[in-house]
Amino acid sequence: MRKSFIVLALFGFVLASSWTQSIIDPNDGIYRDLDRWAIRGYIAMLPPVRPYPAQVLDELLGRVVAGGDAVSAEKARSYLKAIARNARPIHVGGRGLIRALEDDLTIEGAPTLDGTIRVDPKLSASYAGSLEAVTRLPGSEIAVPGVWAAQPDLIKDQAKVGPFYLLQNWTSNLAVGDTSLYFQAGLNRTSFGPFFDNGVVVGPQAGRAGHFSAVYRREAWSVSVLLLELAASDDFGQNQFPNKHLILHTIDFSPLSNLEVGIFESVMYGGRFEVQYLAPFNMYFASQALTGFEDNSLLGVHAKWTAAPGLQLLGQFYLDDMSFNDIVRLNLDTKYKFASELGLHWSPVSLPLVDFSADYTAIMPYMYSHVTGGDRQENRYEEGVPNYFNYSHLGRNLGAALEPNSDRLSLRSSFMVAKGVEVGANAALFRHGNASEGVAGLDPARHDGTIFDDGYTDPDSAEPKYSSNYETRFLTQSVIETKLQAGASLRIELPSSFGSFYGTATYTLEYGWNRALVRNNDSFLNYWSLGGGWRW
């Protein structure tokens, strides 16, 4: 049976070859193109919260048509045609994908339905749905950081036909307003810039969530507010609990024509809903004095500098906590709890190179983690007790696709070798350590170095306390898991009179040292995938 599945997938790949356009998904190809066009200077001040409604895409794509190179303008026109008010609001199709780790295969396939509905210049709705047949349930799928994300946003069910689980997938979003002021509400994935595809604040690999956002835009500045309705888990990453919220607001401005700067703030909390956090001109940390200091507030800054047309430098810093008193005394060996990312993105107009990016991400120990709740130490590490304050959603990191006490160096490039044929090459280096390793008062059974390890000494200690108040222990452990990856990808798009076809193939070779934080657990791994689909 496995051989027949492979034959079917290869047959689908030969036939297949467009990239499904679903503007509700921040991973969609339209957003990758918008990033490239912004770097080339065709678009200024991309809104920091994705996805974008059709009204905003009308403006952004119109700028590319008016001021972009011939190839970019042609592609922008095709996007505009697809989301125009007179465009067909319903698209049907199908897709299939095989992913493999060595000879361990996972198979996914689905009929699909998606579209954008435009009933008024200031009202639009987007949706995407599918009935997925998968051989692995969510949480057990094969994933490669930076290459393959988790499966679509599936709802676990008991329906099964042969080796396939039948699971539904639905996302939708409604937007009201124009390009200057708009509101969005829906159930969808979200990303937050400027690293839209692998950022440290809200990453597009995170599962769908309730999304409510408001954006006010001017030529040289904007204000955005985002509320995500999340699913909490316990301190073991298990179970699901409602009533967990992330609220974030940001102001972004352009003091120079080639420079953009943003300041943002967020709070993760749950078990209740605080109206105070909805005040638009507000400081969340100050509000915490009234709403309860057990809430998890964070502060960040980001910047984009276009050093030359087609070349952009980016940076983002996201702070949870640090020891201010030690730092002003120049005692720099102290507590740092933050995530940061630096990178460059080059997108020349001349082909075949479409873009090249390099970025470095560092996640300090215990970043994204948080004690279950205030002084209620008796609630920690109990099955079935929700943690509303760590930075997880559905048992996974909402921010970077990395654990605390990790870093990542990533290189990616794309080449357009022919019309509709794009080849990619990527390399990455990952490191991770358990910051709780060998620390007195931290039971290894509870403190595994993941987002669910809060770094506090155990409840049965005389006085539970945060173990990293006076040091950071960033990758200083005796056992560091290290992974080195190199890979390639191929995407083919083939439009036709009866819809568009697409095909994909990826390969990643990975060597890992001390895998799963087990000393001398070293090995090569081969990951590959083949996929294809059709959309009409």
C-alpha cells in the first residue's frame, strides 16, 4: 500500500504545478511577494499585523502596478484581478502532500474551498476550508523548523477511513473599513512583523486563533491593536482550556524615507477578561498595577532600514524581564529574559535571484515561560490546571518556533529559473540547552528546558523562587543540542483555462549532535516531501 501511495503522489506532482492564493493565511505567497516589493521600494510602511484585508491589498498591489518593474507589476495585476469586487468569490480545488523522515511517511490530502467576498468597498470577507485526510493526528506530524510547519489547523475527531483520519479545517475573517482605518475579526493564523515569516512575537506557524484587530494608517505612521483569543494548556503542555488572551498594541513611524521604527507592548493573561487592556491610549504595565501583577506583560521595539533599493536590514527586541538595578551598576552578568532577532533581506530586481535573507535569532532562558499564577505555588505542575500566562497556544510557542535557551542562524535564497518555476536553497544552525540542567531545587522531571519550564524552584522547596534572578545561563550547559541543516526546494506553477496547478518538492539533510539533549546522540536525518494540487 505504501508503494501505491508514493506512485499516486508522484503522479500528482507531475500533473501539478499555482500557488493557492488565500489572503487569510499569512503564509500565502502573496505576502512573500509583498515583502520583496517593499524591500525594492515599491511599497512603504507595510502594516505590522497580518493577514491584510482585501481593501488594503488593493492599495498595496496598486502601488506595485504603478511603480514596480514589469515582472512585479504583472504579478501584482494578477493578484488584484483575483480579489477584485467582480471576481468569483468561490474557488474549489484539491491538494496532496507526502512528507517523510527517512522511510517514515506521512500523507495528507484534501478537497479545498476558499475565496474572498467583496460586497462593498469597505466590507470584505475571506475564508478557506478543507476536509483533510491525514495519516497522523496533530501533534504527531513530521515537522522541520524553518522548512515544514505543523499541519493545517485541524480539529481532532474520531472519523477514520483505513489509515486516514478525517479532520476538518476552517478559517475565516471579516474586515470593515478602508485603507486608513480598518477592523478585522475572525478565526485565522496571524503574524507580526517585521520578520513576518519567522518572528519572535507572533509567528505564522502558530495555530489559528480568534483574531480581532484595528489598524489606523497614515503616510508616515500607523497604530495597531491586536487581540488573540487563545487556548491554554497545563504545565505539561496537555489539555485545552479557553479564556486565554494576548493583547498587543504598537505604534510604527517612519522618521526617514528609508527607516521605519516601531514600539509595541503586549500582555498575556487569562481566566478572566480585563476591559482595562482595551483602552487604546494606554500603557499595559501601568494597567497591571490595577489588574494584577501576575499577568505577563512584555515590551518590544523593532526597526527596518532600507540601506539601498533592494537591501533591507531588520531588527526586533522583545523583553519580558531584566535586572535593571544590576545593569545600571554595570553588573552585566545578571537576569535577561528576552527574544531578539537581527537580519538582512536582499531582493534584487534582476533575475534569476529573487531574494536572499539571513537572520540570527536568540531566545534567552525561560523566555516565553511563566509561573502558573502569582503566589499560588500549589497549582504549579498539576495536570488539568491551566497556565494562562506562558506564551503558548494549543501547547506550542505562539512566538518563535524555538524553545527558550536557543538560538538559530538561518540563510535562505530563491531563484526564478523560468516563469512559474522557483528554486530555493536554505541552510540553518540551531542550538538548544536546558537552562535548568543541574540547578539546585529544579526537579528534572518538571524542568525540561521547554516553554513549560518556568524556572522557579519546586513547590516543595522551603521558599520557591526564580532560579535565574542573578544570572542568565544562555547556552552554558554541559549538553547542547545542535542541528545543522541544508536543503533545497522546488515550486512549479502552471495556470490553465480550467484552473491552476502547482507542484512542490523539498529535501533537507540534517546532522544533529546530542539530539533530544542526550549526550552523544548524534546522527544524520533525511527529510523530503512531494506535493501538488489544483485550484479553480
